[in-house]
Amino acid sequence: MIASIGEYLGERSLELAERAIQYVRPIYGASAANGIDGLGSGVLIRRAAKRWVATANHVLNHNSDTPLEEGTSLYVGMPDGSINKNLVQTQLSGLNDPYDLALLPCDFLNDYPESMFLDADADLVDDRADFAFYHVIGYRAAPHAMDVHEGAKLVRPKPFLYTGTRVTQEESSAHLHLQIDAMKARHGNERWETGSLEGVSGGGVFPILPLAQNSPRVQLAGIFIEHPKARRRVIATKTSVLRALLQLQPS
């Protein structure tokens, strides 16, 4: 029996993270030393036969000298820790502020099973749905947040996992706002200092469904785009914007 809302959220967030984390992948860029830099996070999405990585548009600014739009290498980290060295096409479709959303075509992932991707026609939350709690999943860009195995060419970044409360009075038609405590990030029964969320941008925001609506299917509510520390908020672009951007893509 669950004794408190904290225990309830801890249990439900663990269950959700186990199912949702496969869809959220780290995004890397080539570094000057022919290595890799952690840039951000992205969510694997399919629509019909097309494969995409949805991310925050600003993730593609590798740095001020070599923005990704000008041809810097961009790679997707896979669940087994390998880095898919097929260059992600940077002829992307994107939306600047205030939406800060981008779709990266990844047809080279067509050979991967459909179960690795969220279905854009079935797994995106209806904006009319009303959930109180959400789970954020992404990957920090800091070197200490990665477990690099040089010999095997594997990189296993440690995921950032956070359960937050929806702040409905600050929402807009395009954005979801979650409350985040700078000192009390939690996942399950673990607690730690939230710290910098650099690299988590582009990650997924998933609703924690009430027990009455429990389903094994994972639903995506938004793409993480901003962390205003002073306001203690996580801001995500809603899936209604993502759905509209997907509809603009050639079939």
C-alpha cells in the first residue's frame, strides 16, 4: 500500500522511466579533437515510414563557431551505448522562438524496429488531456555525466530523470510549465541536487497517468526547451506544435 503522494509518484515515475527511456536518445556533435561532445537530447518518433529525432532547435547550435546547420557532424546515441555514425541530415525542419522545436530526419534508422519509436499518430498527448504530474527524461552534456568506454567505442550517458508538478496558471497554448526544485530532484527514492540541465534540452516530457488510466503505452506530452532557474521552471513545447510540424513534412 502506498502511504503518501511522494511514494506514489516515486513508484509511478520509476515504472514510466523504464518504459519511456528507450525513446529518448542523446545527441552528439564532433569535437575539435575528433571526439564527441554531448549536445543535447532528442525523442525518436515515427510517422508512417519516416523516422525523426525531435529536439529543441537551439541544441543544433554546437557552438558559436561551428553551428550544426553549417555541416558539423551530428550523431545519435543508441540504447546499447554505441554511437550511430550515420550523419544526421541537418537539412532540418525547425521552429525558432518561442517554439524552439526541430525535427531531424533519420532515415538511416529505418532498419531499427518500430518499437524503438513513438508513433506520432497514436502516442502524442491530446492537449485537452489534464495531468497533474509529468516526468522529464534527458541527458546531461557534462563530461562527468557520461560513462565512456574507449575500447568498445561506447558512451553511456547517465539520464536525468525528474518528476515535476504542472503549473497550469503559467501555461500557454504552445507550452507546458513544470515546477522544478533546484535542490530536490528525485527519481523513485533517490534524491540529488538538480544542478545544470545543459544537455537535457530536447528531451521528452511524459505524463504520469492516474491509476484509473494506467496503460502500458507511453505518451509524449512535450519537448524540453528551457530551464529558467530563477523561476524554478521547466518549459516544454507541447505536442500540438510537434504534430503541426510533422504534418508539414513530405510523406
